[in-house]
Amino acid sequence: MRIAPFKIEEWMNKYEASAKYDLTTTCIKPLSVNELCKITDTNSNSIMDVALGYGDITGSLKLKNAIKGLYTNQKLENITITHGAIGANQLIFMSLLEKGDEVVSIVPTYQQHYSIPESLDANVKLYFLKEENNWIPDLDELAKIITPNTKLLCLNNPNNPTGAVIPDYMLKKIVKIAQDNNVWVLSDEVYRGLNLFGEPYSISVADIYQKGISVGSMSKTYSLPGLRVGWICAREDLINEINHQRQYNTISISALDDYFASIALENREKISERNFNILHNGYNILKTWAENEELVECIYPQGGTTALIRYLKDISSKELCKDLQEKTGVALLPGETLEMEGYVRVGFCADNLIKALEKFSEYLRD
Ligand SMILES: Cc1ncc(COP(=O)(O)O)c(C=O)c1O
């Protein structure tokens, strides 16, 4: 299978490790095993008793029950566990798509959502979010792009990189458009639970639509990207189809990952409390900085961990990011890797955010 280079992953592999100030990150300070045990009141000796077998093939009952608690309308049969959200997305595309199928993908987004369908010879239509709409889809435009020929709509809510959150009432309208055209909706919800304002959890597409497929993960909301645990929540016949594909690429996830993910989700309020302090602190720093920096423009994020910033300089985003990192040690993600030239992505939960943004400002002024 031929597939396009995964631009953000390639960029981060090259530049992230050597960054002094890493604003490419999308994570909220990953937890150590010690911190996780402390926050969740878990005796760390209990880890020694975890049996390192394959375990329950599609995920332990303990883990699936904890995941079920994140939804309003799901049974255990509607859930399967995957190697991160990246494994979840891949399995969904492999299970649903065939050559010639039409896919509408809302961009900017995680590149899997258009490059995997393209690699499967699907007919992919990109719908670009606009800054003037606060990075929220325009429903009239969307209604024109989605037709009965469309098989799958892909969206990411809250959105990476813009930090936009589709309001629940609007999500229901998007689902209605999909329903009228009998279209599956893949909603990548890895930042679900990180709405900065109001209810932290948006509604999940799987809870409101028969053909809604929700993808979740331990990586962002729960600060455990090193576990490599994700999941898919969808109607039972699709989950069975996905599990059929899954047998060829997963068997099971690591027993330790399953164990840690279960205790984290069973104590998710405690992790959320820790994370919301970091999230709001980062948001306030970003907003204060952007309000005072004339050489950038920003629609402030409403959720997730990233913001997409327009810089008012005549330089390509890749050149800017490369030069900035060489001169100051600050790593940003170039918009070009997200099909958004003229912008950079800032991970606002990064360490040393104030210092890094100061350095970015100095650089822009030079
Ligand atoms: C929108 C989105 N989907 C999926 C992933 C992959 O997440 P995971 O670490 O759970 O595989 C990421 C990672 O950055 C992401 O931002």
C-alpha cells in the first residue's frame, strides 16, 4: 500500500527531540507511573501482580466498563480497544472503505483522516475550515459537499490544530446532514473532555447517531500517551467488522497498558483536575501573549491543547520554524504540515511557555 508521508510526524521526529522549548507537543505533561499511582491512590506493588499474558483479546472488562462510563448510550459490545487513536483510525478506514468510495474530510485535521483513505483509492474531498468562521464548519457549505454518494465524513472535535469545539447543537445538525445522506461519521474525539469553557465533555457522535463512530484515547485528556491505548465506540455490527480486521494487526494491547488505563479512567476526575490547572494556565499565557503581539493573529482555542496562529511575516512556515528553532531553541509546528501555510501550531500546555513565546516574539521582531 502506497501512502503519502505523514507530514507532522515526520517534522516532529526530526525536530522535537532537539528542541529546548517544545511547543510542538499536543500532550498535557504526561504522567509518570509514580504520579499516576499517587493521584489514583493505587498501591504501586499491585503492578507486580499483573499477569503478562495476552489478556482479554479486545480489552479487559474493567477497561471497557471504564470507557463505557464516558458515553451515555453504549454497551460493552459497542467498544473495542486499539493501539492508540492512531490504531483506531487505521482500523476504521481499513474496515469501511473500498476503492472509489467517497470520503469528506474536514481539515485541518490529523493527516490519517485523508491520507489513509487516499491510499485506499477512495475519492477524498477536503472541506477547509475558515478562520473567519472561528474554525467551525459552515453547515450550508457542508450540506453541499455531502451527498448520497458520500460514504464517510471525518471530523476531529475538539479540533487539532485550531482548538475549535463544535457546539453540541451544531454537531447534531452535522449528524442530521449525514443521516439525510446515509453517511457514516468518524469523529476523532481524542481531545474530548478538554473543553476550556462550560461542560468539559462535548457530546459524542456515537451516542447520537446510529452510523456515528467515536475514537478516544488515553493520550491527551488523560495524559498517558506512552500507554498506547485508544478505543472505538460504534454500533455492534461495525465493531464486529473492525475486530475482524483487528485480528490481523493487534491481537491485544499490553496487559500493563490495559491495567494503567483502567485505573486512570476509574479516577478520571482526579486527572482532569490536575490537567485543567495546566490547561487554563497555558490558555491564559497564550491569550495574554497573542493580545500583545502585533505580529500574530489568533482565534483563541475553546478546547484541546493547541492553537493555530497566523504570523504576519513574509516567510514560509517551514522556513520560519526551522530558523526559529536554530536561533532560539523554540520548536513550533509549521502550518504547511497541516495544509495550512502561513500559520504555526502552538501547543499551549508545554513547559516554559512564557519564555518560549517571549523568544518567538523576539525572533519575529528581528
Ligand atoms: C486528532 C488526533 N487523532 C489521533 C492522534 C493519535 O493519538 P494516539 O496517541 O492516541 O495514537 C492524535 C495525536 O496527536 C491526534 O491529535
